[in-house]
Amino acid sequence: MRPLLSMAYSEKLLDYFQNPRCVGEIPDADAVAEVSNPVCGDVMKLWVKVSDGRIHDAKFKAQGCSAAIATSSYATEMLVGMNVTEARLITKDQIANALGGLPASKIHCSVLASDAIKQVLQGF
Amino acid sequence: MRPEVVAAMMPVFTEHFGNASSIHWFGQHAKSLIDDARQHVAKLINAETAEIVFLSGGTEADNLAIRGIAESQKSGGRHIITSQIEHHAVLHTCKDLEKQGYEITWLPVSHDGLVNPEDVRKAIRKDTILISIMHANNEIGTIQPIEEIGRIAAEADVYFHSDGVQSTGKIPVNVKSLGVDLYSMSAHKIHGPKGVGALFVKKGTALKPTMTGGGHERNRRSGTENVAGIVGFGEAARLAREELMHKMPRMRELRDRLETGLQSHIEFIHVNGGNAPRLPNTSNIMVDYAEGEGLVISLDLKGVAVSTGSACSSGSLEPSHVLTAIGKTPDEAHGSLRFSLSTMTGIEDIDYVIEVLPGIVERLRELSPYYNRGRTP
């Protein structure tokens, strides 16, 4: 039986929290963005490699709650292989829904990732 | 709840279901059960039985104490002194009174989480009607200098309330030596049932009831008594008093083992309120470069239940007001963990936490963009 507290989250979200994909830094990144959540203070940093309008690699680091880490990881993973125009259209709801939805008090966590994406792609 | 408490309550549901206000045998038997419970609760804090008012819990006790005095004393003044680290039941009640035209002085606390009695003395004015300072803090466990504040309140002839929800049953409480006029208690904090508590009201205290009706509890709190709850509270109080002296030193030992163990296995952690007198069962630990909710969820997945002062764990998204009052930034408050031990906590539980937490912290720090930057904690 799953412990009670974590039951507010989906299995998929907990998996992305416990085994986050795309963690790290890209030393020769084409763009880096750091965003913090004005609501709760969570931080996400996002690195991307971009050429010919396509995102070839993306990595993130985050200091925040389980939902912030899971959404950051999932969003970063989504980016890899996408073209920039497509990636700019990623919404917070898309990220949250892909992870089985978020409790109402955690919706703001998915904003962190969507903001980071918009900011890191600004120059392309 | 303790099994003894459940056992004491069961017959009230099945056999002794009388209404304590009725004069027939069933009613009178219920009344005698309440009287016994009242004795146990009174003994736990060295009060007279007539000074114990049963009600629905700590929140109601705080409300009755503060609103009851505010209402009965308003012709003499509208100034109340309290601290910045009170439980929400006191904090929000005082804020509500502020809106109604009362003036509240919110005393600061030291970095160790203590109110300075001299600050209380200086804050007293001619129109001060009440001082309300908690006995022990619910988040960091620091024990306030209540006796000193009690003397100051008595000299100034101002009513003194203390929220004793956290301290009752965990440290010796003597309302006479503390010098309080009002003292709040909650049954479930001492392994009793939820939904029942008590307010100690010193004989002669002018208190306007907040609950009006049939005049129960010597006109202090109307409403048919929650007999089963009160009986459970009484049994829990009896056990707490009996076991306090031998169980608390053990709990303190376990708490210290936890803190020493974690500090030797994890760098950049601090014990909040660690330099102040503290409850034996509370440990509030701040972890730099990691966020509290993530730590709580990780521990939860390993079967350990703790809480955090992180904004991300609360519906309000505000960092803990207690941690900000002791000088922590919202970022620092974000990484705090609160461990609450009980008499049922064993050494193996403590050692398990010492075994699993370092790995959890390390994993979350690896994810942090700040950890490798060498920011001075």
C-alpha cells in the first residue's frame, strides 16, 4: 500500500520525482534560463542545445517540491527533439495533465517549467 | 489513541449513554464519569476541579480564553499582548479582534525562538487587558519563560493566558507556579480522542462565554457534554501524569540521538531552537539546498511521517510564520523538517531515519542548481 501523503500524486509523477530524467548541466549550451516561482520560491534552471530551429539536447536542475521536480523533468524530456516553434506552445496544463494532473495547491509548480521553456527559447 | 483510552471510552457508547444534565440514574452516572475525568485533568496541571472547563479542543480553548477576556474586559481597555509565534488558533483569533478595534502587540522572539519577558513588561499599558503567550511552540518546541511572564502579568494585574496544547503531558505543568489565569489543553495531543479539550480558568476570572445556551460547565461553556470524549481525555490525562517522569527522559534521549545522528551524517543542517529549552519530543531541522516538501514525500515513501515548514506543503503557500519569526528567510524555511516523537517511538524508528535521510538529502541536493555553487549556508 502506498503511504498516505504521496497519494495526492500519480504513480507517474512520483516516478519522475524519484527518477528524474534529463538532470544535469550542458556546459556548451546555446541558451540557459533560470526561473523562480514567485509563489513558493522553487527554482528551475534549464540548459538547451539548439540548431536549425530544433532542440537537440536539454538538461535541468531544480530545487523545489516533488511536483516541481517532476514537472521540470518531464518538460525537459519533452523538449528534446522538438522544433522551437512547437516547444514554445507547451503549456502548464499539458505538463500537468501528462503527469496525471496536480492537486489544486500544486498547479503553480507546472508554471515553473512552462516559464523556463519560454525564457530559454527567447533568442531563437 | 492509547488502548487504555479506547477501553475507558467504549462503555460510554454502549452502556453509560446518559445525558449528564438529566437527573435520572443514567444522567447522574454520566455526570460522575465527567467528574472523575475532570479530576484527572485538573491533577495533571495542579488545578482545582472547578477550574477545568471541557470543550471541543485546543482551538476552542484559545478562542474562549481570548475572546472571553476581550469581551468581559473591554470597558477597561482593548489592548492585548501576544507573540509572533503563536498557534493559528491564537494568531487568527487576535487578528480577528484587531479588525474589531482591539489593539494587538505582536512580540518578536529571539533567533532561538524565545519571548523576552522584559519585552512583555515594556509592552504593558494602562489599557492592556490580556497577555497570551504559548507555553511550548508547536513547530520548534521551544518552551517560553511562562513563570517570569506570569509574575510580570500578576504585578501589572493583567490576565494571563497560555496555550498549553503542546506542553501538557510532555513537561510538568503546574498552573499555580506558572501564574496563568487561563491555560488551553487538547486531548488528542496526549493520546486521547480528537474533538475534546479543556480550558483551565482560574477561580475568580471574569470570562464571558462564547457559547451560550443551557449553562453547562458552570456557565462557562454551554452544550451537552461529549461524555465519551471527556472520559477518554480523563484517562489519557491519568496515564500522562503517571508516565511523564519516566517516559520523557527517554523521549529526550531519542530526540537527541536523532539530531546527533543526522548532524554527523549530513552537512549543512541546523536544529531550529536548538539552544533554547525545548519539549523532549520535538525536533525541527533545517536542511540547506533541499526543499521540505520533497523531503517529506521522500520520507513518506519510505514509511516515515514528518512535516515541514515549507510553503509548498501548505495550502496557503506561505512559509511557516514561526520560522520567519526566528529570522529564517522564506528560502531557509522552505527546507525545514519537523519530527514529532511520541511515547510509542522506538530506537529502531530513530535509527531508520538516520539511515535513510542522508541519501534522500544527497539525491535532492544533486538536483539543486545551487548546491555546487558553494553558496555559504
